[in-house]
Amino acid sequence: MMSLHTITKPSTFHFLPKKPSRKPLKTLAPIHSLLQYNRKPQLSGETPRVVVITSGKGGVGKTTTTANIGLSLARLGFSAVAIDADVGLRNLDLLLGLENRVNYTVVEVLNGDCRLDQALVRDKRWSNFELLCISKPRSKLPLGFGGKALIWLVEALKNREEGAPDFILIDCPAGIDAGFITAITPANEAVLVTTPDITSLRDADRVTGLLECDGIRDIKMIVNRVRTDMIRGEDMMSVLDVQEMLGLPLLGVIPEDSEVIRSTNRGYPLVLNKPPALAGLAFEQAAWRLVEQDSMKAVMVEEEPKKRGFFSFFGG
Ligand code: ADP
Ligand code: MG
């Protein structure tokens, strides 16, 4: 693995998905027909799959990823519970547009003030998706709330009358302190979100080591906010560079897309957009790979031909 300190200048690689066959985006067909597969993905691994979405650095897209992958899983026919473990800066409820429906949180469940199913907020758009918040906004992590409490919570979700969900997604807080340790404790696998910049990569590298120390070996990464125009101009690291540095399997590549910000503000995750936004399709594909425990390949493709002439690309 290349050291993070050896990065000097980004190279001119960018990515292509491993299975690139799907209809052009211009068609007005429903989103499922735009996916690269016309079958239901095969759920791999033991359920419930407990997946922590983490990054180290804040603001790289963990919550956006949790919301969009969570709803994609529901759309693909799997049941999912998303736990907002970012206690101090809870905002998954906002991204999902569910903030007015959170009456109870895990803190009340643990205090015996309500039942677990009262704290679970069922999405009206996709009823097999539920949200669970640890505590009220701006509140501190309750005293004594740690990894054990989260393990208890996951066990309680497994033993629900209606059956265990297929996926439990945990939206992790930034940093590597108590909140991070708590959030990763019950997880068996991790999705590491990074952006192609040096600060995010250094944090991602550190977090990878901590996840491995905690026994989480199944770590896949999502490279978010990728701009191919900047990669071509050698102003941004390519996905291949990122993969070489972190040495992790690639779950998805999400382009920089203003629709993400628009959908965040509307509380309407972009995977639900019709027609689908580019980033929405990328999240949907990442969800597909998560289900099948598959990964994609970052490949080297040719440099953009320079304006000097057709043959200049070949070194002329
Ligand atoms: P985190 O949970 O890691 O702190 P968020 O998911 O809250 O990060 O995202 C931080 C900000 O970045 C949000 O305003 C979000 O809309 C924006 N963002 C995330 N991913 C993208 C993207 N692919 N394109 C454009 N904006 C994005
Ligand atoms: Mg967040």
C-alpha cells in the first residue's frame, strides 16, 4: 500500500464500473429499469447485516450515504433500520425528512419510558425502512451509553416480533473518540466514506486501522464528491489513486452533484428522485453491491486527447 505521505501529484486516471451495461440516462423509464441489472440482488451473508458508515473526517458524506443506501435497500426489497449514532450532531432525520416524527429515542427506551417500536420511525414512502435516533438533538451522549448499549439495541432489533431486519446501518459520528468507538462496537462490516482529498484520506487510513483492531475485517469504501473534470485537469486525485492508497475494495463512486445538496435541504433522499440524479444512481448501485458483497473496479482509462491533434494522445 502506498503511504499517504508519498502523494505528490494526482495522476490522470478515472473510474469505470466493473459491469457497465445499462440504458442511457436520457430515457424516462422508472429507476429500476435504469439499473445495470434487471433482477433482484441476492442477499449475501448472515442477517441482520450490521454495517457502520464511517469516515474519520466530518462532512464527507456519511449521513448522505446512510440515508441513500438505506432507502435504496428498502427499494430493492430489503428491510433496513438506520441508527443515527451521531449523537451531538444528529441530522439523519433531517435528510430523510422524518424530523417531525421522532417522538422517542433510544435514551427513552433504555430509561423504560417507551417501547423500542415506539422509537422506530417507519418511513411512509418505503415501509421496510425505519429510523432510530439515539437521543434528542443537541443532547450529550448519555452517561454510561457505550458499545454495550448499542449491542443490546442490535440484539433487541434482532428479536423483534416482526423479525430481524436484513440490514442495520449505523451512521457514525466524525472523529475517533467515544462516539466513534460506541458506533462501531456492534458492527460486523464497515462502509468507509472518503473524498478524494488528502485530509479525508489520512483520516480514512487511520479509521481503517481502528476498525481492523476492533475485529471488523469487511471494510469497503465509497469515494464521494468525485469530479472527473478536475481529475482530468490533474486537480483531483483519481479513484484509482485513492484505492491504491487505502487498499480497500470499492463499493461505489459518487460524483459531486448539486442534486445532493438540494435533496438534503428538501429532506428527500436523491435515490427517490424521478428522473434519477446521477449521484442517486451511483448510490443505488453501491447498495446493490452491498447486498451482494460485491465490489467494483477502478480502472485506468485513457487521458483526454489534447487539443493539439488526434495523434498527440499517443505521445506525439
Ligand atoms: P457527514 O455525515 O460525513 O458529516 P454529510 O452527509 O452530512 O456528511 O454531507 C456533508 C455535506 O456535503 C452536505 O451538505 C451534503 O449535501 C454534501 N454532499 C455530500 N455528498 C455530496 C455529493 N456527492 N455532491 C454534492 N454534495 C454532497
Ligand atoms: Mg453526519
